[in-house]
Amino acid sequence: MTLSFSTPAITAAITALLLSGLIAVGSAPASANDTPEDVAIACEENSNSPEGVCECVGAQSAELTEDQRAFYVAAMNKNDAETTRLRGVIPPMELIDVATFMRVAPTDCLTKN
């Protein structure tokens, strides 16, 4: 059985990340305050993940930077203006890391539940 967590928000975020190489990376820090709890809420409100998966995704997001968590929350909430702003702040390798997290964490959490 193959599980897919392809939602429009994740697809849009990954597409945005692929295009981010065309955008210069700024040096100004983002004013991100999103917590692992915010990640879990964004996951719950914008995905059809089974119970417990989003709580696990939120807990795993503690390994991300504040800016990466802000990107996750903005992408899941379809906040294009914020994801665009963050693409100009977050270094490219960190954008790749958060895109990988968005793809892998739900599956990882599903197998743990």
C-alpha cells in the first residue's frame, strides 16, 4: 500500500522551492515565531492526515529553524505572500531541508502511529 500526502499546499511549496533558485537570497532575518504547535495546527487544518500524525509532525518540526517552521505554516495555510518573503530570507539549502521535511515527516509519523 502506497501512501501519498500530496496536497495542493505541499505541491505549491515544493514548486516554489524549485523556483527559489531564481530568487536572490536576502540577508535580513525573518521575524518568525511559529512553534512546533503551530506546525501541528497547520497540518491538522490543511491536510487529511490520520489522527496523531500532525502532532508527530509538529514535534519533529522542533528540529527545523524558526524560519523553516514559518515557511511550513505559510505553505500549509496557502499564504503565498509569506512563502515568497521567506524564500528571499531562508538560505537555499535550508529551503531544500524544509521541502524534504514536508514530504517525509507525515509518512514517517504515519509509520510510528
